[in-house]
Amino acid sequence: MPYTTEEGGLLNNFAREPKIYAAEPPNAGQKRTYLFVGIAATVLVGGLIFVAFSVS
């Protein structure tokens, strides 16, 4: 188990904080993928709603 040592020699079992980094904006390929996934999700939900209404 990771631990930290204080100035007086006491050990603490607190979690270590991860390194912080800045997120990079999506590139053109990632934006295109997000668009296709969003369209597919919209069609899927629309189809499920259509089936639900047609069955009832």
C-alpha cells in the first residue's frame, strides 16, 4: 500500500494524487467519429421509440 511520510516521520496511508495535465482538444478525425456516433445513437433511440409506440 502506498504511503507518505510526514516531517516528523509519521506515515500516512492517504492516496497519492495523480499528476495533473491539460486535456487536448479533439482533432478532426475524433470530431468526425463523435458526429457519426451521435447520429447512430439518435437513430437507435428514435427507432426504439418508434417500435415502442407501434407495438402499444
